[in-house]
Amino acid sequence: MSIKSFAKALGRKGGLARAKRLSAEKRKSIASSGGRARSESFEIARRIKENFRYVSAIQALTGVPKVRSLKTARNKLPGIYG
């Protein structure tokens, strides 16, 4: 057996022992807080994705500024610095 499988078995054993020690109400509250955290994580990921879509739409509307001469550029040149 590999070290990973031993660690997995010990973790499972410890988790079962902890579950036996906890009351049904405490297990329920732990499970519900985990579910709530998972759903909040999905909501945050959706919002981030939506924000990136918004930024790309704004960039498509405004376009990339054109640099006529290297001497007249005040800021970093677009598209070169990542």
C-alpha cells in the first residue's frame, strides 16, 4: 500500500470517530454550514465570470488606444506588458 492510501484510511477512521462523538444536531449544523459555503462559492465564481464578461465588452467598445510615436506615449504601451 502507498503512503497516500494509508493516510486516506486514517483520515476516514478519524472522521468516523468524530462523527460518532458529535450529536445529530451538531452534525446537521456542520453539514448545513458546508453547503452554505459551497453555494456562496458558486455565487462568487458566477459574479467574477460576469465581471470579466463586462470588462471584455467595455474593452471591445472602447478599443485599444493607438500609439503614434514612442516619444508621445505617456504610459506603458498596450499589449506589450501583459
